[in-house]
Amino acid sequence: MKNDKAKQYWRENLKYLLILLTIWFSVSYGAGIIFRSTLDQFYIGGFPLGFWFAQQGAIYVFVLLIFIYVRLMNRLDSKYGFDKD
């Protein structure tokens, strides 16, 4: 019973990781490299948007995803009862 609970917990954890890393990859590689020329039509802070994503945007998104991951894991811990000491 406890082993099944741990497997479900780990499966959900991996699902969250896959989703969040896919978002980060899409932002860092997609916005910063693949779609750079399209995004460069728009400006943020005086710089082309594609350049901004390549230099700073991907880092900001990564930090935001860390906070989202912490929140998701706290909920997951509570769901499976791993938040208790």
C-alpha cells in the first residue's frame, strides 16, 4: 500500500517536472533562438523581444518555474501525506 502511494507520488512529480522543463525549453530555445526574428519586431525596455528572451527572459521564466514547482510539490506532499514529520 505504501509502495503504491510512493509510486503515484513519483509519477506525478515526474509529470510536473516534464511539463515545467518543457515550458522552460520552449521559452529559452524557442523564444530566444527559433522565433527570435519574429519576436524582434516587438521591443521591451528598448531591446528586441527575441534578444531580451535570450538574455534575460529565459532566466526570469526559470526562476518563476522554480516557485511554481515548489508550490506544486507542497500540494503533492499534502495530497500523499508526506508533509508530516
